[in-house]
Amino acid sequence: MSRIFSGIQPSGELHIGNWLGAVQNWVTLQQRYDCIFCVVDLHAVTGKYERDTLALRTRDMAIGLLASGIDPGRAVLFVQSHVPGHSELQWLLNTLTPIGELERMTQFKDKSQRFESVPAGLLNYPVLMAADILLYRADLVPVGDDQTQHLELTREIARKWNADFGGGEAWFPEPQPLLTDAKRIMGLDGEAKMSKSLGNTIGLLDGPEEIWQKLRPAKTDPARVTRKDPGTPEVCNVYHLHRYFSPPETVAVVAENCRGAKWGCLDCKRVLADTMIATLAPIRERALDLRSHPARVDQILGDGAATARRLAGETLREVRARMGFLPGAPA
């Protein structure tokens, strides 16, 4: 069975962009693949972050994943910092990753402009991502468009390590991207990718009134100045959200009523809110139950970390041997 690795940063509660763009796909993939899913808290500290809430956000992210349908009986779920092998393999891969390759990463160029003094962790972020994947010798990685460049670097790093230390074999697989249909979910502002830091999201665990209050001011077709103006649903972000949440017959009605100016934008949003509330209600209920049983969450994450440490130890023992280290290091 092919192995999949994927991770998500602990921004706190999952939002619908995470769910549509990644987590729904993870739930499906765990039925067909050997899946390893990780809350990547080490990645979350590459820039400024809220120290006092990091642990809470990490737990909330794990709860959101479990409530969404990640099954610890089918997939491994754990917290990245609970498996020291990620950091060790990152260092070993750092020793053969050209700095020029890191400096040309698009995300590094974009994010480094936000810093007066750029932290080395931001530059080395893709090497940690490569270590995350290669530590479990994953074959496939579900990614969005914004991560394909990092995955290509992971393949280049694997190729270089295999050439230097593989003994003539491709010991590290060169992981391939697994793209999903919902690759990029636009935020409620209609301007940027859905992101909690931009405040353009709806939380997966938001209650009915929160969902409506966030959806109500969402940007729609700018040509619809008044209710009487006909619209073009294809340019409306709310319409695209309907396509993810509403049944096909509702999507057809939304498109017809938009083009014919039979509905105002608030009417369209109200229908979407009701559908979204109904869709997300079971996830919210499961999350509330998990929050009331923290020991159960700790057990799941602990078991997942134990499995991940075992797999990581197997990889690192072979890596150390092939790179010439003196035997005797812990697994």
C-alpha cells in the first residue's frame, strides 16, 4: 500500500478552507492508503507566534481533524514536536541542500519581506518539510498549488541524498504530488486565499449565528450594486462556496436567480448559510464531545506519536549508518 504524509499548521480551529482544501481529502485517502497525518507545530514557530496559545491551538487542530473524520484506527495522527526525528533528519538534509535552492523558493521570497531580520528557520522551512515527508519514506503528498515548489525541492533533496549515500539505489522515494479538486479556496473577502490570519474564514466549528454573521458581509459579484442588477455567478465567491456545500439542484437555482436578478445577494447567502450550518453540525457535535474528553485526545495523539517514533527510528538508523555515523545513537 502506498504511503501518504501530510501536515497542517496549528492555527487553532480548522476553517472551511482547510476542510475543503485538505481535510475532506484526507478522510477519503485514509480508506485507500497508509496515511500519516501530522499537526506541524515546529513549522508554526518559524516566524512570530503566540507562545501562550501554541499548545491550545495544537490541541484544537487535532480535535478538528478527529471531528472531521480522521480515524486513528486507519491513519496515524500525531504532533510533530513529539517525534524528535523530524528535527534530526532536517539537520542531516540541511548539510546537502544548496542555499541557492532555498533562496529561490517563492514562499520564502514573499514571507521574508515581512521581516526586518529574516530568521534562518524561514529559509530552512522547506528542508523541514522534506524531512517530514522523507522520515516516513512517503510515496505521495496531498498538496495545493502553493506547495508544489516545496515538494519538487523534496524530490531534489531525496535524489541528491540517494546519489551520495544510497549505494546505487533510490533508498528515499521521490514523493509525488497528489492534487485535489479543491486546491485553492478563496476567502470571504474574495481577494486572497482563505486564511485565519487575514480574518476571511469561517471556522469549521463555528455556531449557526457565527456562520451567518461572517457570511453576511462576504464579497459577491461587484456588478450587482442593487438587488435588481443581474449577476454573473461564475465571478461570485459565494456561488463557488455553494458548489462545495449545496446540492446540485440548489446550485442551479442559485445561478438562475443570480443571472435573472430574482434574488438579492443576501438571499443567496442565507441559503448558503443554512446549508453550511446543516453540513457542519455533525462535525461541531463530535468536536464538543472530544473537548469534554481531553484524556481521549491525549491517548490518540500519544499512540500516534509512538507509532511515528517507531517508523522514524527505523529510517534514522539506516540514514545514520549510510552516512557513516558511529552506531549507538537512540532510535
